[in-house]
Amino acid sequence: MISSRQQRLLKQLMEARQYIPLQQLADEYDISLRTVRHDLLQLEDWLRQHDVVLERSRSAGVYLQLDSQQSESLAIQMRERPIYMDAKQRITLLLKQLLQKTNLSMGEMLAEFEISKNTLLLDLSDIKVWLEQRRLTLQKERGTLSIDGSEQLKRSAYLELLRAEVTDDKLLGYMLSQPSEDKLSIVPWNVWFKSSDAMMLFDSIQHLEQLLGIQLTDAGYSTLTLHLLMAMERLKHAHAIEMDLELLHELETQHVYQVIQAEVVPAVEHHFQVKLPASEIGYITQHVLGAQKQNVPADEELYIGLAKQIVSRTEKALGHRLQMIEQIVQGLVIHLKPAVYRAKFDLQSKNPLLDQLKIQYGSFLTLLEQIVNEVMEPISVTFDLDEVGYIMLHIGSGIVPHVAQIRKRVAIVCGSGFGTSAIIKRRLSDICPQVDVVNNYSYKESRDITLNDADAVLTTIDIGHPIPVPWLKVSPLLTSKDQQEIAAFLGVTIMEEAGTATTIQTVNDIFRVVERNADIHNRNKLLEELLFLIQGGHLQGPEYTNRLSDLLPCTSIRLQLDSMDWESAIQMGCQLLSERSLSGLNYEERLVEMIDSNIHSFIIHDGVAFPHANMPGDIRQTGFSLVTFREPISFGPLAHPVWLIITLAAVDKEQHVGALSTLLDALNDEMFMTDLQQSSNSYDIWRSFREKEEL
């Protein structure tokens, strides 16, 4: 007999409709190509005994072409227990049996799986962790095992195991296929169900749809079928079915319950030779109510009212009206009825789009969760974020044109004072222009922050008490890593191309704070290390970085130029770079485009512009150019008065850091800036930079 992995491999080959590359098998099973070839050789020998040929292709891989008789024969063989079973599959089967039966003897398990007591204890240790993650407890008493927890949680755990082996698409594909199409290969070796049982239940569900005049979703079909298969197994093993009596009485009044009891239950009991208790009919009713895809009659005022309240409160929060309100309300009404049942009966499921929705809508998704649950409070229903995500899809259809205009309100929590808060605020305004810092709070004051005050909180310390506003811990310097996390947290885009300019501004702010409160022994070294730290580097910096006097020669310094328009000024700065073969025309055009579109933070000091762009593919070497004007020129569409333009071309974030530290030192030196504004001698300026480097 083949091993369990080889059985899984065979099952995959039986389901495939084309060749499977060997590398794909190696990746999926996390084994080497050599092991794949070994498994295929053993599998090939085994298949030959059953008159089946495994087709091979050097370029395409392996393929199994079967007629219906061969497929059925192999499926029967696969129901046999393999000689060797890996721990993962053994644990899965142990969990299945534990969830099916009320009690399970350890002695029986040792005999059935032919394993040692130590191996079983190791497996049970893993099983205990798996169950605890699903709010269930493994109980062991006098050699007997059982699972403690609610019936709903046990069913959810069982379905999770089942879905890992039988996915929705495979089950529906099997159920909806023509009789001539053989798809028995979906049945795994550890027989979760018989195909005839599944087909009987599927037919019963379709009949129920006709009787009720409803339509279930595809996921509803498979979920209800799998639930019923699981329930039948548990009933066969005399497992007690329990349900809250108050909830059961409420379900018994539903028309759906009564139809199931009268039309479906007799056929199911006859086929499976079991007796369905009222609580089991209640669970079936829950699934049907939560899986409907139907048009809600216009007279269902409750859901229409709920939908309108959600829309109205959302518009108030946004500050503008939604588009296509009638369609949004209609969509919400259709969605809300089964959603309310899902929440009421604890059937809410994971939303596969939730991560994308968090990125697209950021903190607004959290705000919508608050709005929706405030609306739902009078009917005692609470939606989790996954369900709110589905509602967000409806709301989003009306706010798509405005999403980019929704500004994020951010509060800053800092335990070290308002100086640090000011640095973060300045940095945020440069890298996230769509973010408004609405207030600063101390740690103690953070208890009072609500969603009315801010959409999100950025904090320099961990917040140990609960607050209703989502928060993210960041460094006061907002490093590159912080910026990436902020972008994902707030759902905003970071202005990366303005990075060096904003770094200079931030370093300037930090430097002034340090200068006011401490003696500085080495100004250049401090500036250099701050630059490295903020740009995501390490405190030591590189062993050697280019000096400003190396990257800014006298020939690239032009002083006391006549007034000109800002585009000509950019052209002049770039020309000085291109004369040294550092950059080309594309770089100049990119800078002009950024300034003209006002997507930059080039103004780093009063009267000083620092144009640069992240275009490493168009930069041959790192270097600077510097030009001054007798009278300030109007820089960009906003006409900033600028008398000094320093243009940077950089191949990376490191080579110019040492030079920037000297430049920052110079910009903070009032005497030097006065000399620079008045000087017409390029060599004198270059020599001043050189002297600062030698300090």
C-alpha cells in the first residue's frame, strides 16, 4: 500500500485536467525534487498493479488519464488506510473522531493507529493547542478523551477540518455534475462522507429552496450540505445535540423551521436511519436563514429602516452625500436580513476582502463598524468587522469618487512632551499631506480620546488601557519602516520622492531641540547619525561617505544670478549636474513635473529649495549643484520666494548622507547663510564647506 503523502499526490493527479510540473509538486508538499521522483516511482508501480499508466513528460510533468471505471476503482482503493501516516494527517483524523463522538478511548486510538503512547501524547498536545485556538478544551479522564465547549464551536471546528479536505468548488462541482461525469476522486481516503449521502442531502436542499421560494448562495449550498453530513455522523454516534431553549423556541416560530420539519426531516431520517431532535432542526434553520440570496419584499420596513439609518449616519460622518443612495439602500436591505440571522446565530464568517478593505478605507472602516453597530443595537445584534466589511462594499459604491478626498484625522500621544509631538506633526505634514494632526495628548489624557476626536492615534509609547480609536506605535523620527506601517494603518500614500527634503526638515527640528538642551561636541557627526537613523539606517553609519566638497565642486556653484522663472532655475541646477554627467534630461523633466503638480516638499528653509527625485535608474553618480539669486524668484505655482536652490542627484540613500550633514550645519549657521546670500565667489563658498567638514 502507498503512503499517505502518495495518496494525496494520487488524489491530486486524479483531479487534475492537465500535466502537473514536478517543481509544483515539490513546492506544494514542501519536499525535494528527488523525493517527488521517488514518490512517483512508487506510485507508478502501484498504479501498474491496477492497470493504470502514469504519463510523464520532461517538459510538462506528470498526468493521469482515467476512464470512469478506473477512477471508481482507484477511489475505492484510496479508502483504505495507508501503511504510513504522517503526524498532520493522523492528528486530523484524531480530531475528526473526537468531534464526532462523545467520548473516545485512548486504548482504542493506540490500537487503531498502531502508534506508541508517547506518540499519542505528542499528538494530543498539538490537538489541545488547536482546540484552544478555537475556544474548545480537550478533557482527559481515566483513559477517556472528550471535547468540552459549545455545540456551535464544535460544529465550526468540524466544518473547518472538513473544508480543508473538501472545498466548496469541489463539492459543488461534484453535486452539479452530470451523472456520466465521475468525480469520486474528491472523496479523500479517510471517508468523511459517502457520495450517495451527500447527493441525497443536496437534493433535499434544492427541494427546500423550491418549497420556500428562495435561493441559497453557492457557499450556502456547500456549508449546509457539509453541516448536515457532520450532524448525521454525530447523531449516529449518539452525540447529544443541544441548543439554547429560548433561541430554539424563537426558531420554531419561523416558517422555514416548519417547512424543514414537515418536508425535509422525514426523508433525511429515513435515509440515515436516525432521529432528528428539535435542536438539530433548529441548527438547520439557522443555516438556511443565514445563507439566503433573495429579493426582500418592499414591505419589510425593519430592514429598510436599518439600511436608511446606516446610510444617513455614514453621510453625516463623511460630511457629504453618498451617490446612488437608492441602489445602496436596496442592496443593504437584501444583505441585512441574512446578515442579522448570521450574527444572531453566531454564523458570521471570514471576509476574504477584509485586508484589502482595510488598506483602501483605513480608519473609516472602523468608524463604519461603530455606526453599523449603533444602528443594530435596538435589535440586540452586533456585527463583527468581517460582516461590516461586506456592508462597506455597499457603502463604498457610493463614496468611491470621494475616498481620495477623505482626510484622515490623527491624534498624537507622546509621553516625552510637545517637542516630540511637534516633530511628528511636521514630518507627517510632509510625507502624508492628506493627514490632519488634530491634537496632541499625554498618555494620561489618551483615555479620553474618542472617534469624534480622531480617526486614528499615532503614539510613541504602548497604550496599556483600552481606547475606542485604533492606534499605532511609531518612532518619534518616523523612520522608513514607520512610514510603511503608517501607510497601511491609515490607508494613505506616502510621498516617497519628498523623502530627502523632509528628512532634512526633520533633522533640523531635532537638531534645534538638542541644541537648546545639550552641549554638542561634534555637530557634523550628530547630523550625520540623525540622517542615517531617520532614513532607516544604523547609528554608526557607513565607514566612509562622500563629503560635500567632493560632491559639490566649484564648477557646480553659481552665485548672484539674475532673476528668472522657476523652470529656468531648475534647468540651470540640472544643467550643472549634467555637465558632470551625473543626470540627464529625464531628471530635469521629473523635477519640473513634481513642482508644477505641487507634489513635493522641496522648501526646506525660508528662501531655500532642495529639489530632488528618486530616479536611481536615471542617475549615473551622486552629486549636488548650488545656485543663488540676487533677488528671490517665485518658486512653483505657489510662488514661494526662493533665493537659494540646491539640487541633488542621488543613486541611493547613503552616499550623500555625510554631505547632507555638512549642508544642514551650514543652513543652521546664520553667519554662513548671510555670506552665501551676498557672495559672488564660488571658491570662497566651497572653501567654507570644506572648513566645516574639518571641524
